[in-house]
Amino acid sequence: MSTYQVFSRETLSGFKTLAEQCRYLLSCKISATANGKALQARVGDFDLPVYCNGDEYQTIQKAVFWLKTQAANYLNAAKQQEI
């Protein structure tokens, strides 16, 4: 059984980097809601810019991939600036 953190916009806004925000969002429960003909991923009342024409599971998988990619891209860009 997985345990998730309770989502809070205040906690999310307290993180200084995109990577930290993504890590926090990944620790919260991700769900999907209908948005027109597609499903949109969300965490609590926070909509993610992730849409899918598949089912809820596919939408959540896509959101997890998107969040991990955003965090990795941020960290890679930060490393490049150090060089």
C-alpha cells in the first residue's frame, strides 16, 4: 500500500527549484479528471499540463514521466550553468 503526502499549494510554492517542486508533486497522489474529450492529470486541486486520450492509469503514467523529465531537464540545465 502506498502512502502519499497531502497536497498543499503552500508547500508547493515553498520550494525554490522546479526539481524540488516536481519531487514534491511525485510524492502526492496523482489523479485524472475529464477535460473535454481527454483526461487531465492533477494533484489535489492543482492541474498539471498533461493530457491523455487513454484511461486514468495511462494519464497518471504520462504525468509521472512528465514530472520526472521536467526535474531532470532542470537539473541538467543547472549543471550546464556551473560549467
